[in-house]
Amino acid sequence: MSIKPLADRVLVRPADQEEKTASGIIIPDSAKEKPLRGEVIAVGGGTKDEEMVLKAGDIVLYGKYAGTEVEHEGEKYLIMRQSDVLATL
């Protein structure tokens, strides 16, 4: 991975969104909710005040408006502070 987060930041790949409902109705992109879980791809080194507790490969839950969206090589990622992560699964 050529994106390396700095300090207390983590790089997260959001989970795939559901394309259909249980009844088979296709949901348009504009009506889809952002997934609130994803996989940690890379982590920064932490800060002197905050040790990194997350590691690459962790599955995490994060807030609805957490992070900054970035696109790299056709794939979408979120860069967010470790403190924006709510829980690990």
C-alpha cells in the first residue's frame, strides 16, 4: 500500500454496500447509506499522547460522518483519526 497514514490516523476500506433489499429491489446509489464498518488497511505510528491500538486487518465500526474519503487506484478508502473508530469486531 502506497498510502501511509501519519500520527494517529488510520486508513480504512469501507465494507461493500448492499445492492438489493431482501425483496430484490435494487437500491440506487443516491439512496444508499454509507457503510459504518470496514477493514483497517494501514495505521500511523501514533503520537506521544496516544498509542496506536488498532492494527492492519482489524474490522472496525466508525461514525457516520467520520473520516475523509480518498480514492486510490480505483478503490475508495477513508482516512480518519483512531479516536473516530467506535469499536472493533
